[in-house]
Amino acid sequence: MRTFAIAGLIGAILLPAAATHAAPRKVVHRAASTKRLATVPPLSATDAFLATNAKQRGVVTTPSGLQYRVLTPGTGPAKPTDADVTLVNYVGKLTNGTTFDQSARPTPMPVSGVVPGFSEALKAMPKGAKYRVWIKPSLGYGDQATGPIPAGSVLVFDIELLDFISGAQFQQMQQQAAASAPAAP
């Protein structure tokens, strides 16, 4: 009986010591995991905006990182290619709502002659479609300031694709218009 009492006494003495030794290990483990988390760099304002925007209802993010929402679906399966010239209405804004560009009337735009994000958006749109697109800096102007657009800006465009034709047809139309224009005095 005495051995059980001694064993119980030893267990009572050792148990709190074991618990005391376990607690610092947990704290050390937590400190180590906190240290790992601290080495992950915080998101930039641009990345945070795009991450939040991607969660909005109806926003699609392409593999390149372009984000868009269909405002008005277009008609037909045909979509412009890099060889086409589109006829569009558009408004370009910064994420703070400042308008930096806007078409005054339907504007012809060669698909391959605009920033990569705008081009990608055009190639996703059928005739008659209206999209809102968010172009991350690497698909826009990158780290260069361009006119009223600060370096590293997300560009927000509302684009309405009215029509598109091949680049060759567009050039032919331009040549015909130039030939029929009166000569300058």
C-alpha cells in the first residue's frame, strides 16, 4: 500500500512539472508560427483592391488577372481578334472615380493597338456587349505615369463594343475616304 502512496505522491509532484514544461513548448511553437506569418509581405493597395474586387458578384478574373463584369451581354458568337479594328464607346477611370479618358463618339480602336488588358477585354466581347473591366498595372501602364494616370494604377473601363471589322477592311475604308475628300487649297 505504501508503494501506491509513494507512487501517487511522485505522480503529483511530477505531473505539475510536466505540465509546466509543456506550456513553454506551446508558447515557443506559437511564437515560431507567428514569426512565419510575419515574414509574409502585406498586400499592396493594388493587390488588396483586386482581391476584394474579385469577390464581388459577377466579377470574372481571367488567368492573366484581368477582371471584368458583363453589364450588357452582346449578340452572336463572333468576337474580335488582334487583326480587327473595333468601334467602341468607353469611359476610363481610376479606382477613386477620377475620369482620365472618355470617347466623345464611337471610336475606332485596333485590338492590337491598345494596352494588353484593354485588348484582352475586347477579344472577350461579342458585338453589342458592354463590360466593366479592371486592368491591373501589369496589363495597363505598369509603373509608368501616363498623363493623368499615376504609376501603378488599376484602370477601370466601361467598354461598349458596337461593331468590329478586319484591319484590312478598315484600311480600305480610310483610303476611300481620303480619295473622296476634297483637296486642300
